[in-house]
Amino acid sequence: MATTALDFGWSSAAAFTENDIVPRTETNSVALTEWAEKRYRVVVKRGAARAEGSIIAFPLLPDLPRWVEPTVTALMRLRSLGENWDSYGGSPVKPSVTESALRVLSAVMTDNSPAPSVVPLHDGGIQLEWHRRKQDLEIVFPADQSPRFFYCNSATGEQQEGGMSGLSLIADILHRLS
């Protein structure tokens, strides 16, 4: 039986088993390698204290490239952000934006590509970032605009930016970052 930790704000994380998890809904399927999102309502008791929360889980197929799990996990966390997540009126991350990011990543990443940092944008979009070997690559997925990329190599002074029509250029840049 699997045991998972979930932090409800107690001094240490609450542990629960599969018997404590009550499925709530199933949603989404994206073409990356057909991951599926499942939401679960969880009730945890610790002494007299009781807490309810939600978790998001998704099955991952074995032998996926190493960047997939941390990237999908980060994207799913961002999808759980609510209104005003940044206390400045930030919009929730749009599911269509995360799906677009996964489609682009599946087209440009290889098995050895490093996982990006995944950052929410105020408008409900996301930004993927890689900062390695004196190089910076950022792919911005605004909520209501076409994605764009920005690249800078501080060692050579090379700089490039543009839309996503040239995915082979982004794949080449990612290869240089590996």
C-alpha cells in the first residue's frame, strides 16, 4: 500500500494511505505521452485535528525522459493557483497554456534535455526558463498571445528572440544547454 505525504500546515506533514483518499474527479489528457490528471479529496485526522484538502496525481509511464516528471509536476502545481495568487490580482494559469507548453516541449526536448524552471505569469500564462553554461533561454507562453522565446549566450554575446515557428532553432539551443 502506497503512503504519501501531504502538508496541511501542521508541524510535520500528514501521512495518508490509499484508503484515506476519496476520488473526486478525473480530467484532461494531453498528447505528451498521454498523461492524465486525477483530483482527489483527502481527509486526514491527527488526534482531534481534522483537515481536508485536494491533491493532484497523474500516472507517468516508465522510462520517460528525465525532464518530464519535474516539468509536469511543476505545471500541475501552477494549475492549482487561484485568483490573486500573487496578491496583485494574478490570474489562474490557463489549462490551454500548460497544454501548449507541453506540446512545444515534446517537440524540442530530448531524453537528455534539462528540465526547465516553470514560472507563472500574472496574466495566467507561464514562462519556461533554462539558465546553464552562461546561457539563458526563456520561452514565454502569455495567456492570450502567441508564445515567444528569448536566448542569450553571455560567453559569446549571441542573442536571439522570436516566435515559435522555428522549433528546430529552440531544439538546437536546448542541445547546447545540455
